[in-house]
Amino acid sequence: MRLIAVFLSLGIVVVVAGTLGGAWWLKHAMRDSLPQLDGSLRLPGLSAPVTVRRDQHGVPHIEASSLDDLFEAQGYITAQDRLWQMDMARRMAAGEAAEVLGKSLADHDRLERVLQMRPTAERMAASLTERDRRFFEDYARGVNEFLDSHRDHLPAEFRLLMYKPRAWQPVDSILIGLSMVQILDEHWPEKLEREKVESRIGPGLAADLYPTGSWRDHPPTVTPPDLTAPQPVIPEAPLDESQTKLKDLLKLREVIRGTQEICRECLSGSNEWVVSGAHTSSGKPLLSNDMHLEHGIPNTWYEVDLRAGDFHVAGVTIAGMPFVTAGHNHHIAWGYTALYGDTQDVYVEQTNSQGESLGADGWHPIEHSKETIHVRGGADIHLDVERTEHGPVLNPLLPGETRTLSLRWTAYDPKAAAIPLFDLDSANNWDEFRQAISKWWGPTLNIVYADDQGNIGYQAAGLIPYRPAGLKGVPVADHQHEWQGFVPFDQMPSTFNPTDGILATANSRITPDNAPYQLTLEWASPYRNERIWKWLSGKDRFTPSDMLKLQTDIYSEVDQELAQRFAYAIDHSSKADARLRQAADLMRTWSGEVAIDSAPAAIVAAAKHVFWPMLLKPKLGEDWQLYQWAESAFAQEEIIMHAPAQWLPKNYATWDDFLAACVSEGLKEDHAPADLNTWRYGYAHPVELMHPLYRLLPWFKSWTGTGVQPQSGDTTTVKQVGRTFGPSQRFTMDWSNIDGSTENIVMGESGNPLSPYYRDQWWYWYNGKTFSLPFTDGAVNAVTVHTLRLVP
């Protein structure tokens, strides 16, 4: 026994020593890879010195004597802060992640290989103009100069995973951009899911689940109604006197969207608006933009200020891409929301035994290409990727599918080539802005504009196929829905200096009823956009602080409306108990603010959470999980408020009984406390950011992430959030004070947890605060903390 005790003690000592040693080694690796921020560094590719000043948040303000030197320096500086993120982004986009992360990423890699992401990016890279190719090569050269000089001091993630990155190429930057197109414009999985749902319940009922637009919409090109007029008042519910192919499609969805929380409307999108000087205290326009994406560590966006001669632009870019994606220069500012243009169709191919598919003009051979997925710790996976005239065959992603299904996507079209970010960054006025945007192919976007001359505008952008026979929300099995070119740019929605001086979009419908072209079947629910229009209309003397207040607004008109309906249902239900009556009393007097400490907000969220399975399971069984639609919240509102008899589940006598049961079941599912007064929405619906690697290490998980933090807002508030989803940045351009314009991201500029710029912006993001992004030379000098000189 003494011998066993000795060995056991020694074993514990070894384990503790190994753990401590491993933690010390990892922290040492982090410290060793911290970048040099002051002094001088040599970059052999430069033609002249470049100055990099970093402000109090580590944002690099890069000044060069030529554009080639500028973009080379941008590549180097971005690699200083985000190299591992950049490497993983290109691997994820190309389907090469399993090579370093193992078999858990094999299905993801199979998806990207079938979609032919790398060959598509290679075609785009080959078609760049000579000027743009040079700039992409400059950027790649800068990244590679960092790689070459830091082979023995790489970020800790490379050492933890025991691999070294290959050299950067222009195609890698394009891959990362193409991945963003995939995130924002992917419709084909929903078309397969919708087909399954419609086959079970028929087109009549399906129409209720899949609305296209709503009566709440405010298209930006249409003069809005007088929102200053009295709005319909939601009546308070009075106190009652007596009381105060399923598995495959789900797996595909998981591969595409990851394994984050179930959040039906946590769809990549954004808010944006611009108000003319007639409505501001300064008499100059204000433009605001916050783009909604899945949270990550590091952040999606990287803040940067670029200057060379007359070229000067600041804002955010995707780490791994040159230029500035969204922001402002000396004369114009712009911001984005996703348009959700329908750029994809799934075709049911007719095939024969000779390996051919039938097109409109006869039979054509199906092309084949070989793909090999390298899997760390496992055998290689070999794929035979087939391609028809429409595009790649999707069947390797759908093992239970007996038909031959192919994907047509604008990304595969030769016209999908230009990346006009440099032209956009260089534009000086509305005409030059539109000229740059006319070359934009994807993702499809709504873009708001403001300039230093007091003009404001809106432009829809991106290639959207023209289908004379109309759009299809399910796979196409005929030749009548073939594409006939693209919607002409001059026919895309656009407006300049509208008379009311307000423009806003938030992913909901942007086309009027009489629009000449149909752009998509799937807009977002209208609530954020409607709230923005109402909040801005009829007011004047706006300041930048007002814009931040609207960006962080947490009032939900629809949640308040549903609270009243649920309370009414409980009052009139034959099966309401004391717990439900308490819930009704809390909901009927609720202000609609989805605040952290709100009990009514938690009750409404719980009822909404169980509504869809309780409604759909009687008709669809487990296939109810296939229901996914960007406007599902509006579909929910319409069904609840109109109470259609054909949707009432058979085991409920009335809609009041059913809705009361939704509240009861929601309280149970979401583990509500015994006393509902003590329930707090924000603690039941928190936010949590975690590093993808360090989250797996117990001693590192807590301090490399945010921890679980209570959160206000939901998917129907302007502050659109979920546990792992929300505004990825907040930007407001103030043309009365260019140095007072604000921009902040979620965590920080650096991907290194030991950097002071790893999470220094988190406090601002979480607490709804912001700070300025200085632009002029004097303002940058005033806040410079570090100065690095890059020399040839």
C-alpha cells in the first residue's frame, strides 16, 4: 500500500508538473509572438519607408509614399495581429481545415470541395485587372515578409497545432472574400428544406410559413408613410377579475452553420441608416452601420487607416483582404446590409446511362474532377466532384438523395470577377461611388452613402440572375426557369437625396410592389427596419450619440404585441393555473424593452421558443426542424394574431388554450424560477465569446474569452443579438467632424491574448459605448501610442 501511495503521489506530481509546464510553455509562446510595435523593421519589398502609428486601441494608421508600399505594409501589419486567423480563414474557405484540425472538420471540407471554392477563387484571381492583381500581390508580399521573418516566432496557435503556414497568395485573399459571399448569399439549403416541408403540408399552408415581405416594410426607394402620425396603440390586456429526409438535411445545416445555439433568426445581416443635414444638429449628414455576424475570437473585422498621397481611407476590412471594406475617405462614407439576393438555384438534372445530363439544347457530358481531403490523424478522403452545365452536383452532401441535384450560383459565372474595393475606397462623389459599385458582383448588398457635400444616397448592388419565369423557392425541375442574364445595374433599387432626408435598411424588403424585377423570395423580418424608420422620422438635431442610442435600442414592438396576446390567451383559457396567471400579469404591463432584468421579456422569449415545435410537430413530425426562414418571426406574428383555424393543433379546443399552453411549456423548457418576478431575461439569454482553441484548455478558457455575460436585446430589436451572434462592429460617420466619427469592433485588434489590444474594445461593445477613429494627421498624432518605421 505504501508503494501504491508513492506511485500515486508521483503520478499526481507528474500530471500537475506537466500541466503547469504546458501552461507556462503556451504563455511563453504567446509572449514570444507579440509583434514589434515601435522602432524600425526591414521589409525588402518596399521602395521607400512606411510609417505605422498605432492609437490607444492598437489601430494601425499606415502612411506610405506609394500604393504598392501601402498595401505591402497593410499585409505585414495585419499578419502581425491576425496571422493564425488569416490562415484558418483561407483553410476553412478552401476546404483544407481537416488537414490541421482533424476529422471533425472533414464534413465541412467536403462541402467546400463540392462547391468548388478554391477553383472558383483561382478563376477570379486569374481575371483580376492588372492594377488590382498588383495590389493583391503587394498585400501577399507583405504577409510573406512577416512569415519569412517570424518562422521561429509564429503565433502560439501554430505551435499548439504543430504546423507552419504556407506562403500567402492573392487567391487566398479572394478565398476569404468568397467565403463572406457564401455566408450572406447562401439559399440552396433552404430550398431543399422548403421542398420537404411543402411536400408534407401542401402549398397553401406552406405560404403561411414562407412569406415574402410584409405590411410592415419600408423600402428605401419609396416615400415612407407619415410615421409621425399617431400609431395604432397596442391595447393592454385587462386584468381578469378572477385572477391577476430529415437526418441528412439537418446534418448539412449543422455543417454549413456550425453547432452554435439554435437561433431561428440569427442570420447574418445588418442595420444601416443615413440622415441628411436637415435632421442633424450640425447641418451635415450622419451615417451609421452595424453589421451582424457570428461572433468569433479574433473578430471578423480589422480596423485600419490607409494613406498614400491622395489615397486616404479608414474603416474595417476582413483580415486577409487588402483595402478597406466599409468606412470612409476624405469625401464619401458608406455602410452595408445584406440584401439576401437569390443568387442560387438547385436544378433536378435528367441524366442517362452515358453519364450525360439534359440541357435545353440536348445532352451534355457530366464533367468530373478529383479532390483529396487530407485529414490529420486519419486517412485521406477522395472525392469525385461532378459538374453539369449548371454547376457542381450536390449529391455527395446528401447521401439519402436519389435525384441528381446541381447548383447554379452567380459565383461560378465569368462575370463574377471584379473586386472593386480600391475603386470604392478612391471614389470622391456619388457618380464615382456608383461607378465602382456597378462592378460589384457579390455578396448582394444594400449600401447607404453620405458625402462631405451634404448628399445622401442608397444603392443595391450585386449580380442577381434574371429568371423570366420567376423565382423558385424549391429545386427547379424544368427548363422554364433557366437564367437569362442578370438584373441590369441601372434597374437595381437606388435613390439619391430623398425629399424626407432619411434612408435605412435592415435586411427586410427593399423593392416596392411594382418593382420591375424580383430580387429574392427571402427577406428578413421587418421589425428592425420598421423601428429604425419610426425612431428617425419626425425628429431633428440628431447627434452621433443619438446614432449610438439607436444602434443599441432594445425595444421590440412585436414582442410587446405578443405579450398582450399571450396574456389575453391565459385570461381566456380554461386551463390556466396560478403560475400562468402570474405570467399574464407580468406580460400585460410590460414596456416592450428587452432588458437584462426583464421578467416579461424572458416569458415571451420562452413562449416563442416552443411555439414552432408545438405548432408544426402535429403536421410535420420531426421534419418540423427543417423549417428555417429569414421571415419566420413575421410568419409567427401573423399566425398568432390571426389564429387561422387550419393551424390550430387538434388537441386544443381554442387558440387561447394553445397559446396559454405555449407559455406553460416555454416556462418549463427554459427552466423558469418558481417566482417569475425573479426571472431575468439577460441571464437566460447571455452572450459568450470563446477562442476556438483556447476554449478547450481549462486554464485558458476563462481569460481568453468573455465568459457568460447577461445580455439585452433579441433578434427583433435594433440591437439584434444571440448568444454567439450580434453586431460585429458599430460605425457612425459625422461629416461635421471627420475625426469625431466613431468605429469599434467587438474584442480588439490583436489575436494574441497577451496583447493589450486583444479585448480592450469589449467593454465598449458590451456596454453600448464607442470611441472615435481619428483620421487627420493632427488627430492621429494626438493619440499615437506606438510608432513603427518599416524600411526597405
